[in-house]
Amino acid sequence: MEKARTYRLKRLWFLVPGVIALGLTWLAQLSPTATETVYARGIYPWISSIWGFLPSLVSWSVAQWAVVAFLAFCAGWFAFYIMALARGRGERGLVLWKAFATMAAVASVGYCIFALMCGLNYYRLTFAEDAGFELRESSTEELVALCENLATSMNEEREAVASAVSLSHNGVIHNAENAVNGEVEGADESLPDSTLDNTDAYAAIPDEFALAQGGFEAYAVQAVEDMRSLAEIYPVLSRPLYSPPKPVLFSEVLSYLDIAGMYFPFTVESNINVDGPFFTIPATMGHELAHQCGFMREDEANFIGYLSCKQSADPLTRYSGYSLAYDYALSALIRTDREAAVAVNGTLSDAVRADRMARAEYLKQFEGPVAEASNAANNAYLKANQQTDGTRSYGRMVDLLLAEARQSD
């Protein structure tokens, strides 16, 4: 009995970090202004930079192996205690307590790290408040103008990419019939289907351009430099250390889970799915770096990623950012004025439409119950962290885009 009592007391100490984290979370919710001043701008940039320093030194994702190790630990933990219960006989009560205490200790410490490395940032001031963007209801005309401007920018940047690559393909790239891309990510309904000759030839150009620039590693460095440059405009994005985005070895698994990227607070890493078309990757890098900068709301991370990309010196990065913004703006326009959305989408160049169709074809092969379950889990996670609209909060990026457009006029 004395042995059991001593074991219980020792394991109870591991619950203290979780209790402290719960208390800090409660305090953070009471005053977003205090959370912003004390934690988000004061404590977080430094402790996250220190915590993430060692993982930042390697080019591969520490997070992916941490997840593998944790899953192996869970499997071993389960097997060990099943065997211990089978052999325990008179000590089965102590065995069950040990199992529960171990599980509670891991959860307590894990939650404390999560809270300190990102969780408290859910209760900070919004990026719009920090940057001075005015969010308000906008007219359909403003939304149409936004989509038109984004479409024009996409066409221009995609042409810049093609010009840099300077591929003729012996006349393969030519004018296709005027049509509308049938896939819009995040839209409630699709636009009319279209066909486009030589989609593969078009869609290969961004990948060739990226490879010529140095591939993923070069773009990871570029993403950090772009975020540093953006931090000069918006100092709230400044931090001592920006850990470069990391490619995930198990990217196909992420595709089945419908995950383009993931910020992992336990190593302070921005992990990127590299299995799809490359033109989507720079915007994903910007999004995940925004999380690293302490902005955890998905709509804000998308917007910050877009801002980071649009002011880059690299045309493919700019194209990626405009493509991300266009997805959400056009989705909103489809719900508001479908005919206007069809008209705007019809102005996209053949090359842009080919890229979007290649992305849609890639994503289509991963549709199914696994992706649906992953989205449901993500929805629950967002709601648990006070994003009460769940995944619907992604649509709020359009309000930020419109506010930025008004500020630029």
C-alpha cells in the first residue's frame, strides 16, 4: 500500500503543468489586449524561438518523426499495460492506476507545451486590429472588382513565370477555346466544366521554374525572407527566429487527410505537403509561417500568407499568393453572383486554368471518408479553440482581402 501511495503522489506532480496551462488559458480569454501585450508580443516570440532552435537547424521535419515516435510509444504503452493487467492478479488496481497516471501525465505536459507554443495565441488581438484593417460589409461590386484584380494579377504573374522558363514546346502551348475552369477550392458549388488541350504541358511550367530556382529548399529560404520583409511593414510579425518550412516525407498521407500544411507547436516547425502541384506551395509556406509568428486563426494565416507572397521578388511566389486569394474571393462571389463569377473566371489565361485543373485532378484522387474525417476533426479543433464557426472561418479571409483593397485605393 505504501508503494502504491508513493507512486500516486509522484505521478500527481505531472498534472501541475496541465493545471497551470488551463489557468493561463482562462486568463488569456479574459483580456485579449493583455494577452497581446504580455504574451503574444512579449513572451511567445522568445520562448518559441528558443524551443524551436534545435529543430530549425536541420532541413528535414523533426515533427514527422516525433509523431511516429509518439504513435510507437502509444502502441508500446497499450501493449505493456495489457500484459501487466494479465499478469498482475492481486495488483491490477495499481496497474490501472499506473496506466491512468502515465496517460494523464503525458496529456498534462503535452497540453502545457501546446498552450505555451501556440494555444494562448488564439485569444490575442486579431491581425486586422493590429494592422488597422477595417472589416465591414462590402457590396457585390467591390467583390467583383477584387476578383477581377486578382485574376489579372494571376495572369500577369503566370506569364512572368512562363517567360522566365522560355519553353516553346514546339508550338504545343497555344490558344485554347475560351472556357471556364470547373473547380474552385472552397466553393459551395462548381462553375461550368471546361476542357483544355495540353493541360500537362501548361501545368509543368511552374514546377520547372521552381526546380530552376533551387526547388523546395530555395523557396523555404525565400518564404522566410518574405516574412521578414513583411514584418518591416507589420512589426507584429517580428520574431527572433523564423524556422524555415520543412517538407514532409509522408506527404501523400497528408493529401489523403486533405492537409496542405501543418504548424507543429511541439517543435515550432512549419510542415509542408510537397506531393501536389508546386505553385500552391509558396502560399502554404506563408500560411504556416504566419502560425509560427503567432497568428493561429486560419483566416488570418491565409491573409498573412497572401501578403507575404504578393510582395515577394519571385513571380511564382506572387502567383501562388494571388491564387490562394482568388480561390476564396471567387468562392464568395459564386455564392453572391454566379454569373459574375463565371464572367471573371472566363478571363483567366489558358495557363492559369490549366494549373487549376491540374490541382483539381490531383485533389480528386484523395476524396473520400478519410478526408471527410480529417476535416471533421479539424473543425472540432477550431471550435475547441474558440473559432466558433469551425472551418467556415476560412471564408473570413475575403473580408480581409476587401479591407486591404480599400486601404490600397
